Amino acid sequence: GDSVTQMEGPVTLSEEAFLTINCTYTATGYPSLFWYVQYPGEGLQLLLKATKADDKGSNKGFEATYRKETTSFHLEKGSVQVSDSAVYFCAQRGSGNTGKLIFGQGTTLQVKP
Amino acid sequence: AAGVIQSPRHLIKEKRETATLKCYPIPRHDTVYWYQQGPGQDPQFLISFYEKMQSDKGSIPDRFSAQQFSDYHSELNMSSLELGDSALYFCASSFGGGGTEAFFGQGTRLTVV
């Protein structure tokens, strides 16, 4: 079945370091791909999305490119801040009006000053 | 901008009791999703509604039921509560499916004692 796999965390970085969180998916069709962020005690916030191959989603310095050939949607940021500390979820969503989100297991990012 | 509203934010119930969680989607959104997130887990899809009809069903126990009303708000009813039902319950809404993003509420934290 359709699934999403993320790199295991936690990921601990120093401020201003480069971030990569790997995400790969399996799907029968051509899903839309998303990154959500969850701060402690909060709900899920959409960080960025891409709806077709080679699309690049970007927001707040984060980027991810939809790679159909490698079925990947890796999240990157050039210079992380302490405020980026959170749990990051990669997700896919199928087409049609019933398209539920399928989440990866989440990756905890901790940024130290 | 209006967001997805969930109530209550916190709920404490005893085993075998009943709980009702409410979700008010973003105005004009026609699709509602319910997710359950256990501690340190990724959100698990429970059930969804499109235009007031159930559109998809995930790992929702038979003790749980849900519906979407004429004003598009949704309620998740949980009976015979068990300790293992303690989790964060998220509601999300979207306009249609496919590539359109789903917006999440802040969640209801249910604790069963």
C-alpha cells in the first residue's frame, strides 16, 4: 500500500547548520507531497507542498523538490535556527475527493544555540 | 483567517465512559478528516467525510463513530473508552481532495484514566 518513510531522528544540529531530512514514498499513482511541522503541544502546520514531479515547494527558508525518479521529497534548509526545533512530518495525499494524508513517522529536530 | 476549530482542547474521562469531540472546518471547506496521534507517533487516519457523506475509513475502532452535519461541522463519538484511547485527536479540513492542502486544528487531548 501507499506509505511514507522518513529518516529516523532525533536530529541534533547547531544553529546555522545545514539541514536535510530524507523522505521517500511509495504510491500507486502520482500523489501530492507535503511537509508538516508540529511544535510542542501544537497542531500540525503545513510547511510546504508540491503537487507534481519536479515541483519545488518552499517556505520560511525550507525547500523540498518532488523527485519522481527517486520517489523522494527531502526537506532542506541552509541555516537552521533554534526556533526551527520541532517534529517534521512528510506526507502524501492521493487524488480524488477522498484523498487522506498518509504520514511518515516524523523526525524530531533539535537545534542548539 | 479562520482556522479549523476543535473543542474541547482537553478532555479527561474515565474508562468505559463516552466522549464527543467536535470539529468546525474552515468556512466553505467540504471535507473533514479525523486523525489520532499517540505519544511520539505519527497521526493515524481514522475517518473522513466529503459533503456530509463518509468518504473513507481508516483504523477507527467499532466503538467510535462520526458524522458530518449539514453545517459541515463534524463530531467524533467515542464510547466504552479504554486507556489506550488516550491520544491527541486532530481534525483537518480541505476544499475537495487531491493536491489541495488540508488544514489542521489544534487538536483535542483526550486522557482516559
